[in-house]
Amino acid sequence: RELQSLEMIGHCLMEKGSAQDAIAYFSRALDRGAEGISATNLKYEIGNAHEASGEAEGAREWLAACHQDDPEHRDVQERFDRLGGPRGPNGKKKNGVPDPPSKPPSSKKSKISYL
């Protein structure tokens, strides 16, 4: 239940337009042991929140992690296309399937808020 609650708070914060705060809650749910489809979906939501906050690189990284888990998850491939596709280590656009980070990027947890 804790993971579901953290994810729901993240969705509420996205609805409020607080993408950075939503990232913190989605990341906390992922860090607390989300597995399988729940973890895949949290990676997608973190990527979505990064995109909403204008952080294309963070969005690409998290969507790559989601894509690694399940290439057919929701519209993950369309998101890559919209964000300019996956990038190589030199920052240039690559062709083909994205190379996700070996470990999902760490989230910024500098702000903690309680509702």
C-alpha cells in the first residue's frame, strides 16, 4: 500500500503542476522496492515528469530505463521520437533501440514535502 500511496501522491502533484515534487514521490516509490510492471510504470512516470518540467535529458534517461524493462510499455517509443530519440554518450542522436543507463539516474531529493 505504501508504494501505491506514494505513486498516487506523485500523480496528484503532477495534476497540480508540481513535476519536481512528483519526481521525488515516484522515485521514493521506486526506491522502496517497486518490482515488475510497477517499477516499469514508475520509470515511465518519472520520465513523464521530467518532460513536463522541461528536462528532456532526464526524460530520455528514465524512458530508456522503462524501455529496457518493456519496449511495448504505453507510448514509450513515441515519447523517444518526440524528445528527439535516444542520445549517445557524446550527446549526439543515435539510431535504433535506446541504450538505457546501467542504473536508472538518481533522483534529486533535495526537497521533501509532506501533504
